[in-house]
Amino acid sequence: MSKELAKAYEPHEVEDRIYDFWLKEKFFHATPEPDKKPYTIVIPPPNITGQLHMGHALDETLQDILIRWRRMQGYSALWLPGTDHASIATEAKIVEAMKEEGVSKEELGREEFLKRAWAWKEKYGGTIISQLKKLGCSCDWDRERFTLDEGCSQAVREVFVKLYEKGLIYRGERIINWCPECRTSISDAEVDFTEKDGNFWHLRYPLADGSGEVLLATTRPETMLGDTAVAVHPDDERYQHLIGKMLKLPLVGREIPVVADTYVERDFGTGVVKITPAHDPNDFEVGLRHNLPVINVMDESGVINENGGAYCGLDRLEARKKIVQALDEQGYLVKVEPIKHNVGSCYRCKTVVEPRVSKQWFVKMEPLAKPAIQCVREGKTKFVPERFEKIYYNWMENIRDWCVSRQLWWGHRIPAWYCGDCGEITVARETPTCCAKCGSSHLHQDEDTLDTWFSSALWPFSTLGWPNQTEDLRYFYPTNTLVTGYDIIFFWVARMIFSGLEHMGETPFDTVFIHGIVRDANGVKMSKSLGNGIDPLQVIDQYGADALRFMLATGNSPGNDMRYSPEKVEASRNFANKIWNAARFIRMNLEGHTITGKLPESLTMEDQWIISSFNTVAKEITENLEKFELGIAAQKIYDFLWDDFCDWYIEIAKIRLYSDDQETAQRAREVLVWIMLGTLQLLHPFMPFITEEIWQALPHQGEAILVSKWPEYQEALHFPEAEAQMGQIMEVIRGVRNRRAEMNVPPSRKANLFIATAKPDTFAAAIPIIAKLAYANEVTIGDAFDMEGAVTIVTNDARVYIPMDELVDKKAELARLAKEMETAQKQLAQNEGKLNNPGFLGKAPAAVVEGVKQDAEKLRERIAMIQSSMAALQ
């Protein structure tokens, strides 16, 4: 045996040392091995701006459980780590830091800004990686990637050019979601919709010839400055006579036409809609159909521009107030109707998004979405739980073209160059030196960068070497399991699927394992603004990484949210202590004895029972892990280790360990070690640190538990008869213990047991066990006993008698019960007095009255139990 086990388990003295041992021995490193099956997980790359939060801790714990399990099963298991450059978030942090210095991006210039960005990445980008190591993540750190590294950048450029050459990437004017705070476009998936209070402003637009007016309503009156038409449904009889006529736009004076378009809902409002092509996606489409002018009235910061006339220079919300005031003063405002409506906000900064017409780069989605939908329908990629497939289909079947250009500097710059002489656009893998059309060298690269998710979409294959056909790519792709939260199915999962199919010809993973989010103890989502977030690193400092991991695993069921509570972590820490104490007991009893590591040929009934129970639980846990039921698997390990092994088998084994029969004692030692090592293996993916530390302290084979063989079910170790017999014995022992507890009999007070049973051989073989665990002086087995006045316990297979006077001093116990009865009756009388007092019932709060009622009911139950106990004694 290699080392002692300290008196108490101290995680902070173990975890870093064990992790360094794993790293030094390169146990996490996977290599292509032809005689092994690959099992691959790519980590959802955390942002370099990130700090480990409870959502990360859950996500990474689940991945680590799967990868450690598969590694022990003999797979060449690769967990590929890395980080995401996170364009918007990172640039925002750098700009914020520069503000404090009084420097802007524009003053610094692109090149100097990017130098700062890379320096920031070097300084802070590794923080979250070191935090993942504290959690125990067994990633292959030799393969760590970054979405802006050279290889990923080559893949991004290759994909952009390929899609452009196939006509699947284009540049055009479209309505995009614009964040005035981040000052960039964002995709549909990056817009969070929440219900907010708002208004419908009902307005009148007069006909230019003075012959009448139309009534309409808007939630964004400031956009009227850019109205270029009003639309009605072509079949709406109310407005047939107005189609083709001109209206005078209030406050602006511009004449705009009434157009007929089926986009208009006749039954909604007045059936008249103002059309602002520059500031609404539906209006933009109407504008294309009717060849309407596009008048953009806002700049990049959401401020009214020169097209807004008198309102130029005002923020959009300030302009709204002034415009509504002017409409009211000039008689154009009919009424204001309060409403609740969904408002889109930037998922990063929470600023209300502004639909805005802009020239951007887009990915044509329909041709890419179709095979990605089919891939899931055919079961090539499965979602766990299956219900998330509906969300995936809904998103993919209604997808719009993906705006991939961002007005940022930190990111993959778009590989498109514009000729200053002829205007030709050149999209190329390498930087061109001259225009392919006119030969001019006056080329300027597009200033925009690509959406962060563009590079993340390529993560499962770009990280393995694509576009180069590497050995890693051939062996580890497609990957196996993608573990992620339900909140990024659209952002990331869908885009990885269509990218893998388009560029690799096969799906990037066979299973998407979806988990929920970690909420606080009250079920509220954790957030900085609410101040209810829990720092996983603080939890690790206090309780250890294993306790946090086990809590997260036991609380998990696929697709569902879970609640965090300190009590649950404490319970997991107590479990770790239980394991540690069991291991210390076993180890102390091994001094001076040689352990073969094999099961003895001759096994007692209790040996067969614990071995068979372990054999079954190993099979069930493996099946649970195959079905991604990690929470159920964790609970089964807990129950087996705590109940069957520690509370039952170890206590039973003490009889043999402390006996003079050295042969039977040695067999008990062999079984104790065999079960302990096997159980540690089942527990290792969930609690890696403590299991490795104990494994190294017990007689074992191999370098580390991390690379030991996962326990497999063996038919030869299935002993149903021993399980049945042990179940009968345990039922008797539990029955005796429960009855003694009800009668307040201390364990030190021994009593004789008489067991009447039709299975005398089973119970006779277990007399030493029953005597020890049921606190008996002697145990007598027979067909029947005449034991009038004895305490009786009935089980399915036996009737147990205990002479009453051996359990209690009848006289003293009756006196004690009488005193307890008197106290309970006095308390009940006081409570009933309150409940019969109209003054109390009228003045006391309802909660207080209810509390008194509940106390009274409990006292009645207590009195009934005392009466029952006294009757039994008498």
C-alpha cells in the first residue's frame, strides 16, 4: 500500500496534487488508436471574458462525467477544450477600459486596438481555463484551441469563400437587428424578446387633396419620419377608393402613396398600416414589392439623423416624446392606447434593438437548413430529451437569412476586398494584390468582422485540423456527444449541424444532450442584477470540487432546470466523508495482510449478497449513463455505498474481522477491498479527486483509477438466492431496530430474540449478524413460540418476539409515559382554549391561528401514541 489516509478528508490538500499528477502522466491526452473506438466531446467554448459560473460548472461536470466514464470503458476518449473570442463582449470590455483612459477606438486606430485586444486576451483569457481545472475537467489540454487561432481562422476563411463561390453568401441591403449600444448588427438568435408595457399611438394621416383622412396606429411614432407609404389590403372594400391616392405625412409634409398589399391584416386595427422600409423588416419587403424609397432616419447610436428634419440630433426616445407632443398639438393624435407587447433587446447589453436597413453580408439559409432538418428527422442526430427536437424544427423551418457581418474590429475580418477604381468585390482565401477585373492595386478590405457564431459553428471540425485532412479529423470526427444548455440550440447547435453537413458531409455529433439552468434555492434564475448568483470557486474552496460536482449531478435530469442549495452541497460533502471513513476503516484492517485483489472462492451469504448487489448496480448505472440519466446513476451509487456497503456490509464484516478465525477474516478483507475498489470506479466520473486519493491508498492494479477498467456485469457474480436471504434477514433487523426506537430503548440494553419462521436455515446461518445488528444477547430460531405479553415484530418471513421486561423497566417506563402524557394534555388544553376563544380567532393573524390548529393536531397524535405505548406495556 502506497500511503496513509489522513484522519479527515481535506479537499484543498488533495485536489491540486491529484490534478497535477493526472497532468504530469498525460492521462487526459487522447491519440488515434486503430484498435480502440473513439469517443469525442468538443467543449462549448467559454468566452475569454468569462468567469466560471454555476451554469459552466453544471455543463462541464456533465461532460467530464461522460468522458471519464468512456475513457474507463476503453474508448480513446477526447474532450477537446478551447475558448471563444466573443466579439461583442470582449470588444465592449476593452472599449470600457479605454474610456477610463479617455481614448476611443477611432482615435487609436484598428491596428493599435487589436494589439490591445490580444494583450487583453493574454492577460485574462486563461482565467476560465484555470477555473475549469479547479473543477477537475479532464480535457486534453495539449489540444486547447481558440476561435481566433491560426487554424480556426484558416477554416473560417475557407468556409466563407466556399459559401460565396456557391452563391450561399451574398452582400445586400436588408433590414437587420441593430444594437445602438454595441453599435453593431446582431442576428435574430441574439435578440431576446420580453413582454413590456408600451402604447399604440393612434394617428390621422390626411389625404393630400384634402378630401379625407385615414386612421392608423403605431408603437414607434419616431419612425414615421421615414414613412414612404401607407398600405391597405387589396380586397378591403373600405379603402378601394383610396388605393393610388396620395397622403400628406404629418409633421414632415412629404406626400406618400396608399398602396395595396396582402401583408396587411384587414381585421387588425383599422386595416391601415404605415410603411417605413428602413426601419421594419415587413415594411422593407412591402417596399421592395412597390419600389418605395428607403429613408433611414437614425444613425448607428439610435440618434435621429439629417433625414429627421427638426428632430435631427435627438435620441430616438427623446424624439418620440417630442413627435408625440407635436402630433397632439397639431391635431394628428387621436388617442393613446396602453398595451403590453414583446420588445426585442440585445442579448448582451439589454438595449432595445432597432430594426434598421443596412448593407450587410448574409448567409442564404434555406439550402443549408433543409439537410439539417432531415438529419434530425432521420435520427442521425438525436436530442436528449427528444422534446427539444420540436424547438429545433420550429427554428430551422422558419429561419431567415443569417446576417453574419458585425461592425466590430475584434474577430475574423471578412475576406472581401473592394476595388477603389472599378468597384469590383474580390472574395479570396489569400489577400489579393490587384483587382481581378481591372488590375488596379487600389484594394481595400471590408472593415467588418464575422459574427462570433460563424466560427463557433465550425468548432467540431475546425478544432480537429480542417480544412486539412489530419489524422485527428479522420479518427475523432464526427464527434459523439454535444452537451449544452437549451438556451443556445439556435445560436450554436443548429449552426454546427448545417455547417458539419455542408463542409464535412456528415453530422458533427450523434447526440445533443440538453440540460437546464441552475436556479437558486427559490427557483429564481441566477443573475448579477438580482445578486443571487453563487460563485462555484467559493463553493469549491469551502466544500471541495467533488461535493459541488456530485450535487450538480444528483440534481440533474435531462432538459430540466435544477435548484442550488448549500444544504445539498453539505450533504454531498458528508457523503465524501462517509466514503473516506469507510476507506480508512478498511485500510486499517489491512495492516500486516496481503491482498490478492481477487474474490475468494468460498463466499458467505453476506459476501454473495454484497457482490451480487454491486454487480447489479454496476449494470444499472452503466445503462443509466447510456441513456444520459446521470442524476439517477449518481443516486444509485450513493444509495449502494451509503446503505448497502457502509451501513450493512461493513458492520457485518466487523464480526469476522474481529474474530479469531483468521481465514474467514481474510476472506472478509478481500471482499471489502474488491467492493470498495469497484464502487470507487463507479463513483470516479462523478467525484474524481477523492476516488483517486483512496484508490492510491488501497491495494490496486494500474497507475490510476482514471485509466482503470470500468466495472462490467458478470453473470457468474449474480447470486439471487443470497440476495433474497439477506433481504429477509435485513427486514427482521430493521423491524427490531424500529420497534426499539419507538420504545426509546438504548442500543446498550440487550434483549433475547425469538424468531419463529418456516425458513430456519436462513436465519440460523445469520444468528451472529442478527445478534450484533439487532442488539440481542441470544437469538433462538424455531417453528413457533408461545410468548404472551412479548413485543412482537412481524415480517414477510418471520415473527420476532422480544420479552417486554428485557426491553424496558415497565414501572419506570409507565411513570415516564404518564408524565409525558400530562405535559401533552396541558399543552393541548391551552391550544384548544385559544381556538375556542372568539377574541383570539377574531384578532390573531390567519397564519397564527393556523399554526395553533396544526400544533393542536400534532399534540392529539402524540397523546394517541403515548396511550398506545402505555396500553402495550400494561
